[in-house]
Amino acid sequence: MFDFSEQVVLVTGAGGNLGSAVANAFRAAGARLALIDRQPDNVHAIFGDDSPDRLILSADLTNTDSVHQMVEQVLAHFGQLDVVANTVGGYRAGTPVHETPLETWDFMLNLNAKTAFLLAQHVIPPMLERGHGKIINVAARAGLSGGANMSAYSIAKSAVIRLTESLSAEYKTKGININCILPGTIDTPQNRAEMPTGKVDRWVQPEALADVILFLASDAARAVHGAAVPVYGLS
């Protein structure tokens, strides 16, 4: 459906359920891939060794020096960066505010929001140089409103939405499209294990989310800026 054969796509969280689905979709569309994960062995197990068209790197996206070094390695290898699909994030919930450990608050904000912030800081300059780029963040439906026993997660994902909107307002006239998607419950082995009575047939597949990310990364979405696209499946 889409052709990314002349483009370099950076996928964060490439060893995860969503990240690997996104990377596979871009690979099928001909992209050259920079696959980023804190555990690169997991990525190598899925995608194989490095090659001229594939670079697998470890990075701590909560650390600005690590992000800077990773982006420099990508640019040194490929000479350009066209698309960033930022799938890094996570979920931790289950307690009301007065029982939520500060560690959970910090962990959710760092994992979901700080990573998106630092990544944007380091990938936007090379995109500005070329006057072209696409960034797609992964927020969540929970970021649209506060829910009981999930304050830190809801706030962190809300921050991703607001960050996406701010970035878009700043760079949309400079050739950079920046949007995010809002998944519902994703059908993953982990979610099936944690919610054994869940209505799995209504959950959204990682591959369906990947399709939307490819659309937002394509020229077909050239007029889409600052959008938070709901992708809920039937949930």
C-alpha cells in the first residue's frame, strides 16, 4: 500500500509487540530501518543482524546523552532520517492516588512522556536541516480523560498528546508532520495474561496500529498535523 523504499525510518521499542509490528510493516514497505530498544538482543532475534539497510541500537530514551548518541549513530549510518515511529511506553496502574507510590508516578512520566520529549529534541534538528520529516508518537485512549486507579498513566499519556500538539504547532510550517495515535487495549500476550476474562476479540491488533502509523508517515497524511487518532478496535 505504501512505498518507503527511499526513506529511513527509526522505530523505538522495536523489540516490543507494537514496535516489532511497526518495524515489520515498514520493512515490507521497503524502508531502511533504525531499530532502537534497551534490549537489542530481542530485536536481533526478530530481525537478524545489522546490514546496510538495517541498524539495531541500544538506547536509554530517558537519558538525553544516550538519545543524542543514538541519533548521531543513525545519521552516520544512513545519512538521513525521514520518519520516527515512537512506540516506547508502558502501563502501571491499580491504586488510587493516595496509595500510588511516587516511584510509579516518576516511572510513568519518564517512560511515556520524557522519552517522547527527549526523542523530539534530538530528531527534529536533522529534520529541520532537510525541511522534511514525520514523527508519530503512541499515546493512549486513557490520555483523553482521568480514570480511577490510573492517574499516573492517564497523565503521562495526556502529556504525550499535548506534546504532540505543541510540536506540531511549532514545526508544521517547516515540513515536519507530527501526530500521535491513541490505541485502545492492544491484543498482546501480556494483556491476555493480565486480563484472562477480557473480550479479546474486541481488542486492537498491533498490526492494525502499524497500518495507521504507516499512513501517518506517508505522503497521504501530508495535510494531517497535530492529530490524536483513535485506534480502538471494537473496544
